[in-house]
Amino acid sequence: MEFILNKESEFALDVQSGLSAPNKYLSSKYFYDHRGDMLFQQIMQLPEYYLTRTEFSILNHFHPSILSPILDLSQSFNLVEMGAGDGLKTKILIEYLQAQNADYTYYPIDISGNALSHLKESLENKFDGIQIRPIENVYRKALKEKLWNNDRPTLLLFLGANIGNFVLEEAKEILQLLGKALSIGDYALIGFDLKKDPELILGAYDDSQGVTRDFNLNVLNRINKELGGNFDLSKFKHWPVYNPVSGECRSYLVSLTDQEVQLEALAETFHFKKAEAIHTEVSKKYDKDELSTLAEESGFEILNNFQDDHEFFTDSLWRKR
């Protein structure tokens, strides 16, 4: 079988690097092909996955207060969103902006072109005259390129606890890039999942229906399809763990046997020992002291922490200093 994908592609190089490391890893950004997108839509509907419905309730309740600082400027502005996905929660904000006859352009950023295509179509069908310019890119590159850089004020959205998909040092780097991408007086609304009952947190990444398991295993399925791999998914076990001290929930794919996997596009064979793990995902939970430190170090001041009644989650509104 012949594969079009070049072994020098970013995906191929990242897979080669991750599976060659002493402690194997694969980036969670590669979960999101067409099947991965569908699985994540299912995850957001799961009873154990409190994050989406909790943030949805925050935005539904507080959207006038969240949007008032940018609307009070009484001028056209940019609405930029990192990791836009299907835009389910963002539509709450957009609907309010439309009702206020706000003059803005929406720049959704996502690694998934499929998700962006569906989002653009759904928004244009729902809102007449909406200005939307999708950006298919990863966070770091998008923040450096700043395709929305037009001297208008900006409200940047980073919802869904997406910042939690980075370990603390990486999160600091992303937020500092975010600070450099914005101008003084610009705003950022960032979703943070908060530290809470460890059992509740772990359940969100180990649901009873096994959808999160399939979501993690999908990265192996994608390697099989795009790099000519022969991973046998039944020989790997999805295993999430939560550390209440660091606030990190980490997911692994653990090899159930000694095995070798060939990747035709790379012309390489990778050996897995029994019980050897591939780290696939991190989801860090924060406390409010950490938020204050992050904002300060990134050049922001916190205007408000909008949170639900149970204090599970916060959408933190920051202003660039």
C-alpha cells in the first residue's frame, strides 16, 4: 500500500519523535480527525463530563457582563477564539452580540478544518450578515501570525478549559504568547477547570460508556490510516490518573503485551514492552491563586472570575496591561 503523506510531514515527525522517546508520548492535538471530532461531540454530552454544561451555564447567565467591557467601547472589534470547535458555547455570546447590532468580525481558530467548515456553515445559516474568517492553525502559530491584526480592539476567547491541555510551564508560554498577541486594553476570556473532588474529575476522563477511551485510542487509528501503521487497538488500555496536588489529570494508552508496530510511511518498527505507556493527554485543574499568578506573569489584570454555583469552573475575564 502506498501512502501520499510524506514522512517529513508534521504529523509523521511528531509521531516518530513521540514513539522514539524513552517515555513514549503522542500529542492530543492529533485526536481531532473526522472521527475524533465526532467522538468529542459525544464526550461533551456525557453525564460524567461536567465541563461543557458547567461552562455553558456560566456563559448563559453572565454573557451580558462578560461582553459589556468590549461593547462599552462603542466601536468595531475582533472576536477571536482559540480552539473554536463546534462553537456551541460561543453561539451564546454571538447571539447576544447580534441582538446588540455589534460591529465585529469573528476569527475562529482550530486545528480541525472539518470543525471550522461546519462552524462557518452553521453560523452563516443562523445569523444573517455575520462576518466570519476561520483560521486553521495551531495555537502558537496563530498567535504569532495574528491574522486579525487590524488596529481594532480584540476580545480573545479561550474557552472549554483548553488551556488545561498544557502542563503548567507550557500553559505559561501559551498565555505569554497570548499577551504578546494582544494590545494594551484588549480582553481575554479564558476557561479554567478548577480543582475539586478527585473522583468527579477522574470520571470526566473515564466515562462508563467508554467514549473517552475510544477518543484516546483514535490517535492510534489515525496513525494506522495516515502513516500505514498496524496498531492493534485491542492490545492497548486507556488509563487516566489524577494527581490532586499538581491538579493534572493525565491519560495513557498502556500496552497489554510485548509487541512490535510497523509504520510503513516512516519505514520504522517500534517496540512496546508489556505495561509500557504512551502519554496522550493532560488536563490540568487550577486554583484561584494560580490564576492570579498566570495573569500577572502574562501581562494581564483579572477583571472578574465568572463561575458556577458549585465552583467547578471559571471563565476568567482578563485585560491586557
